[in-house]
Amino acid sequence: MKKEIRCAIFGVGRLGLVHAENMVNRIPGLEVVTVVTTREESAKRAANELGIANWTTNSQEVFQDPSIDAVIIATPTKTHAELIIQAANSRKHIFVDKPLTETLEEADQVIKAVEENQVYCQVGFMRRFDPAYLAAKNRIVQGDIGEPLYFKGLSRDPGSPPEAFIKTSGGIFLDLCIHEYDIARFLLDDEVDSVQAFGDVLIHPFMKKYDDVDQSITILKFKNGATANIEGSRNSTFGYDVRGEVVGTEGAIQIGALQHHNNIILKQNNSYHDNTPDFILKFEAAFLAEMEHFVDCIQNNRRPLADEVDGKKSLAVAVAATESFRKKEKVTL
């Protein structure tokens, strides 16, 4: 029988709770032993709701506990580097939601700590585990569309997060578009050579205070000559809209749909379907699959599909896109 993995979860925001519920209720071989947050009330409430025995506001209790094998980090981006390094130095495996870190300098420090301590670090690029994107990847590998030439990615959120989040998010290219940068690298199986990004504030004027935008386009040029066009938007009033398309020399693959349920409502002189309301429902299966993959990697001594090196490479694209937007020029990686 494989060893049961004992883990702690840092952060109980909406996504942290999704991870916690999956780990507690849906993944065999994994025990969540404690919840860690900076606020006692949040930690206690989450632990009670999830049926987890312990909670703490002191992260050192986790890092100093030799019985804990892994940590799940679902905290604000600015905390990632320090938590990952402490976890690695404590010889604990790490799952961290994107982005890996806030800066490339921090990413280098994280990679060094992970490699020196020989632990696994998986970054939460859940699109890699979504059934539609995985099927597209397999089709591309099989050669069904020939050589891939172009990727089109849409990432449209139904409205903006609150100003308090935008203030510390790192901007639309780091917070939102990085998912598309990573899946473009994954599907095209190549690295980005240059980036040119554009953006503007169309609906949410408070974003100007933080040099951020609510509508953006990024053009990526890959080393093998392929290109990608990434739209990032916080203005999708009609629902959560994430789709993609890969065009190759012998065909194309369209990925995903706006439609939520497989139902069409028919009324007099009208027909319609419901749209996906948010990312939690859109990627419900992917969130579960990525956590199952993390546990499998630990139990079977395998590198994760999206590791710390992938985390840095996709972060580098997001950093370059932010620089391109601010300088209004193309940036070469």
C-alpha cells in the first residue's frame, strides 16, 4: 500500500477552499492535517467546516512538524517565495497556485531551494489538466493538425475583482493572462522569443491608479516561428469565457465553449443556453485532476507536469508582457 500523504493548506480563500474540499473529500491517500491562515477566525472556521482537526496562525508549526509531507499554498502572490523556500528547506513537497512568485529573482531563489532539498514543486496551471485542453494536446502530439502554427487564447472574467485585490495582484498580465501564456507554451511545445502587449481601462477606472488595465492583448512570437494571440479581459458581462484554438499546417483544434450545461432553452421566437458563471465551475474537473497528479507525483517519485521551472518560464512571459505594455514596445526574452 502506498504511503498516505499528510499535508497542510495555507490560505482559505475561495480557491484554497476548492483545493481543501477536493483533498478532504475526493482524493484517497491524502490527509489534510491542519489549516494555516494569518487570521485565527478564518483558520478556525475553515477547519470546522471541512472537518480538519487542527488549525494555526503560526506557519512554523507546519515547517517544524516532521510528520507533514507536503504543503498547499493558496495565499497572495507576494507570500509565495518565502513560504515555498521555508517548505523546501523543511523537506516538504509543495503545491503552489500561480504565479510561482512575484518576481524572476524570487523564482530563481525558489528553484534553488527546491532543487537543493530534492522536493517536488507543482504550480497550479490547471488548464494543463482540463479534459478539453488535454485532448487538444494529445491530438497535436499525434499530428492530427500537422505542425502547430498559431494559438488563440481567450481569458475573459465576468467583472473585476475588488480594488483591494487589484492593488496587490501584480496586474492583468501576471494575474490573469499567465494562464494563457503557460497553456500556449504547453500546446505549442515551445518557448516564447518575444512579447508585445497592449491594454487599456475601458470599464473600471480605479485600475489606472495601479497602472493596470481591464482589457488586454498580448502577441507572442515563439522560437520555432509559431505565434500566439492572447486576450485578457475583466469585462465579460455575459459570463466566464475561456476558450482556445490551435491552427496547424493540416487543420485546427477549437478548445472549450462558453456554454455551461448541455441544455438549450426554447421559447417563442427565442432560444438560448446558460453561460459558465465563474472559473470554479469551468475548471472543476481540472482542479481535482491537478491535485490528484500532485499526490501521484509524491507517491511515485515523478516530476510534476507543471513544475517550478515551468512556473518561472511562464512568469518570465508575464513580466515581459507587463514591461512591453508599460514601455509600449516589443520585449525579447
